[in-house]
Amino acid sequence: MFSLDELKQTRYFQAVLEEGRQEGRQEGRQEGILENKLETVPRLLALGLTVEQVAKALQLDVEQVRNIQKKEGV
């Protein structure tokens, strides 16, 4: 049997660890992109764009934009 320290030094463990890190980074990027889009919604609505236009421009669901509109009171 491998000890934990020996296991951590194997190529397989290193590959799995790196894959997990990459997935985590990608997930974080996607969350950041979505957060940025959601923060942009009130500004675009304030400029006079319709809910449908904002949804299309930001590639969001119309329902998401409506929820933000209600929440923000725009």
C-alpha cells in the first residue's frame, strides 16, 4: 500500500489534482461572467432597453431579467 505522501507524488494523483484545479478555475470564471451579466441588467433597463432586448444582448433567460427588474425596481 502507498502512504498518503507517496500517493500524492504519483502521476495519477497529480493529474487528478490538476484536473480538479482547472475545473474549479473554469467554474469560477463562469460564475464571474454570469455575475457581471446580472449586474449589467439594471443599467441596460435604465437606458430604456426592453426586457427581451436585455435578455438577448446578455444571453440570459427573459425570466432572469424580469426577476432582476422586479428586485431592482427598474
